[in-house]
Amino acid sequence: MRKKSITIAILDMYNGEPNQGMRCIIDIVNRFTPFVSFKIFDVRGKCDLPEIDQFDIYISTGGPGNPLEGDGEWDIKYYAFIDAIVKWNNENPIKKHVLFICHSYQMACKHFGLAEITKRNDTSFGVMSIHKTKDGLKDLLFEGLADPFFAIDSRDYQVIQPKLSVFAKKGAKILSLEKIRDHVQYERAIMAVRFTDHLVGTQFHPEADPISFLAHLRNKDVKEKIRKMKGKRKFRNMLEDLVDDDKIYRTNETLIPNFLRSAITDLMRTKKIMSN
């Protein structure tokens, strides 16, 4: 059998907490199995991170807890990993591609010094409309998605107050924002950032599918908590949004596949040039 030429490292940031995110990510990656192989690394549970030169693409997951805190071991090693990726890409023609999701995204925003990360007044959970910025409208990550598009949002923390001078200095771009909420005076959270040409992150969960969300709701305590938090009418509307083919299904089928297709195309093209 011919060896698969593209390798993916999935960085598990869930710290052993039961979740549907890993299943969803693996399901999407498996759609590319003719071209890729993957390995999972337990970052927070075992302080396990991949060797930079062994993998081409990295997907760093969401996870529980405060993104501003770690145990002084795995978080230090994780930030060093990010720095090593940036250094590699600055020094090598074959680039490493990284997608940061939710908790990982918040940590990356903190590490690059792009914005403030603060605790929300209340938990955001459910189906949210995400609005593209001018840069987001042109970014391949969102190609095929409407504006606004819909995604699963699950967070107690948020990325706000962008430091635009730092964005400009680093060449980073804000790709999407939280919906405008006229009835409250809260700042709009930054929902996606392109840190560099090859590193990108989302606050929301592009891997989530309706099956994973409904499985979560089978827990009666979770269902009651969400119903109480959102109210019965909004809860019913959320369930309707889940089964709408143009909402969560569309994002699940589009965003991470866009990331992977773009990364694989870039890697294969560069490797071909390097081999000639």
C-alpha cells in the first residue's frame, strides 16, 4: 500500500471530559482518508504534543475551563508548540497548517496578544448566526457559506477588544464577528481570526453536527439547564435550526473541509515543486 503523504495531528484539549467534538472532527478527517492519516495527542491530560517535523496539518480542539489558566506544564508546552509552528513556517518552504477551535482559539488569541479574553456574563450555547467581515468574505475558510452563516456556539469566555495595531503588525485578520445585539450593550465577540496565512481559528464549533448536539441534549439535566437558560420558545427555535439543511449541516460540511482542502492543496503543490 502506498504511504499517505499528508499527516494530521489532532490536539485533544478536552482534558478527559466527555464530548462529541472529537467524534465530529474524526468524522470530517476521515472524509479525506485517501490522502491523509491522523494521530490524536492528549495535550491537557498527558501533556502530549507532536513533534513539529512529523506532521503537516494540526487541528486543535475546544475544551472546558478557563483559557487563561493552565497547570504550568501542558499550557507552557502548548504555547511553545505554537511558537515552534510559527518559527518553522518562517524558515521552511513547506508550511504547517493549523486550525484552532474554541478553547484553543482563545488561547492562541491570548498568546499572540491580539485581544482581551474575558468571562461572559452568561454562557453562550446553541445555534448562533456568525457574520463575516470584509476579510472573511474573501477568505477560503468560509467559501460556500452564506453571510451570515450558522454554527454551534458553546463558551463561557469570549475574545473582545481587538488590538488593531497588533493585528496590523502581525498581519492577522478578523474574519467574523458575533451577531449585533441591539437590546444589550455588550461588545461583539470576535468569532474567527486568521493569525497568519497558514494558522486560523474559530470561536464557534465548525465540527459540530446536529447528531452531536442532540446527543448532548439526551442528558436530562443538560436539557433542562439549556431550556431554563434560553426559555421554551428559543429552545424550540434552536431545535428547528439544528435540522435546517442550510444551517448547522452546511457549516459542518463546509468549513473544516475547506481548511483541509486548502492545506492539502498547498502541501501537495509545494512538495511537488520541491521534488522537481
